[in-house]
Amino acid sequence: MDPKAINLANILLLAINPRDEYTQVGVYRLGKAIFLKRIRHKAEDFAHCERIADQTKIRADLIKDALKDNEIDFDQLHLVMGRGGLVHPVESGVYQVNKKMLHDLKESVLGEDIVNLGGLVAYEIASHLPNGKAYIANPVVVDEFTELARISGHPLFKRKSIYHALNQKYVARKHAASVGMKYEDMKLIVVNLGRAITVGMHYYGKVIDATQGFDGDGPFSPVFSGSLPVGDLIRTCFSGKYTEKEMMKMVRGKGGLYAYLGTPSGYEVDKRIQNGDEEAKFYFEAMAYQVAKSVGSMCMTFKEKADGVLITGAMANSKILVDFVIERISKIGNIHIYPGDDDLDALAWNGFMMQKGEIKSKEY
């Protein structure tokens, strides 16, 4: 897109972040939000959907209805930015959704997760707009690992880069700007406290190592198990009590807080603790304990002292959880809290940088 050939003030950008129970949408002009909405979903809305990809048209239609109800001009919508999913590993950047990406998202080549809907829904909407094109930015599979970081302990298994790349990199850049530095000149540990929890090692503009909360690595989270004792896990797999699908659900979807406390909501656990629930407090602290261990591990792999630790994500709004983490990692250095989920703003920022010609889209 040639920024000289168009008036950017007449261009709208739509950002889409699909989650299990809702879809976040935002419309932006010149990088600033002019419309934000969280579209709630009920289980029955998707009862007939066998796979996550089958939800694409339902969610896209609901988004279009919301835009029409709020008189958003479809002619001005040029960029539709969807959150990037589990495609094949790529370098960081913005990618236009093409046929190959659509295939990989639909077929869940690296795993089936709600995040795969980002590119699919963006493409579905853009295909019905007069000037629309669909993109993703910094998908969860951004891979900048060093070769050392890929080593697992056995040659049959290689550690993979799957983490909150979009939000982690956006928050890291925002922090660098706030202290008058460039992201590419800093050494940071970024903790994303969300539905999954990931801890990334940001070394001069690249994430050279990260925990992979999606598939059983690092701290447990609201619904993911994190690292489990391998021997016990293998024995459980061959016990005959569980199918492969049930075992995968233990690791991702029904692990973590859900398995211990019967809820996937960090907000609910926080409220339980405030009401005196000691069991909830114990498992919240255990989760923070594991986060601290991952932060410590990452910091020790730097050859120099880290410039800081950034804590972000939806659960960073929980003072109880953040305090549990900070009391264990404060010895490491400066800690900065960026609470909330900035995925929409991160998508809009990447799209706006592309509009201005400061970055170029890449081919998947």
C-alpha cells in the first residue's frame, strides 16, 4: 500500500481477536480506536460446529452486523487485521492472508485452537468489502529461537516457538519507547498472564527463547497444564483409562486452574480469594510460583543482566496474582506492569505502520 497515493484519514482498519466465549473487534482510524465491541457467544451458537474453523462464517456475520448497527462505512474499511494462529513458523511481521495460510488455518497444521479463527474470520469479512484485504501480524508461531533454545533433551523432540508473540512484542516496544530506548537495544523478560501463560526472552529485538504454554511447557495457567512430570504422564497415557483426545484435553483446555478448582476464570479465582477461599489462594500462589521459576530460568540464560521484567496479559489485572509473582522475582531487577490484553491495539499498530509505509507485508 503506497501511503502517498491515499489519504490515510479516509481509511479504516478492523482488528479482530477471537476468544472462546467472545470475539473482540475494534475499528481504527489513523491508529486510534473509534469503535470497540466484545461480541458474546453462547455454547449453543456453535453446537453444530464439529471443528473450530466451522465457526468462521458465524463470527464474521456477527461482526458485520455489529459494524452495520454502528454505521461503520464498509467502503472505508481497507485493512482487516486478524490475530495470527497456529500456522507454520514464520519470522515476525505482517502477513497477507493467502490461500496457503487459509488451508493451514483450516486444517490446523500445528494444532487446533480458537486463535486460528483470526485469519479465517478476517479473510471472510475482507472478501465481502469493496476495498478490503486481510492480514495477520506476529502470529503465535513467530520463530526467532537460537539453536540452543531448540534442544529438549532428546533428538526426537525439538522445542518449538509458540507464545504470545503479538502482545509480547507490542508491550516490549511500548515499554522501550516509555524509557527512551529502542526495542532492538534492550534485553527484556516478558510474562504474558492469559488463558495460557508464556514467558519470553527478548534479546535485542528478537525472542530467542520462550516457554510454550500451548502444548505443555512452563507454568500452568487457567486451562493449560504447563510442564508435567514426564514419567507419570507417559504411564497415564498407557494406563488404558484415557483416549489420546482426553489426554490432550488434560494438557490444553482442561488443565491448570480448571483442573484444580473447576473454573477457567482467573477473575473468579481472584474473587474467591478475596472472599476467604484458602484453596483458591493456594493454587493461585502455586501458579505464580511456577511463573517465577520460568522468569528466573530465562534471566539466567542472559549473559548480561536483563534490563527489566514486563508483566502483561488479562490476569495482570489481578493484584493478588501479580504480587505473588513480584515477591519472588523482585530480586532480578526492575519490574513493570502492563495489565490487560492489548491484542487489538497491537494489531492496529502493525496495520497502521504498514499503512504509513514504515513496514511492509510479507508473503506466507
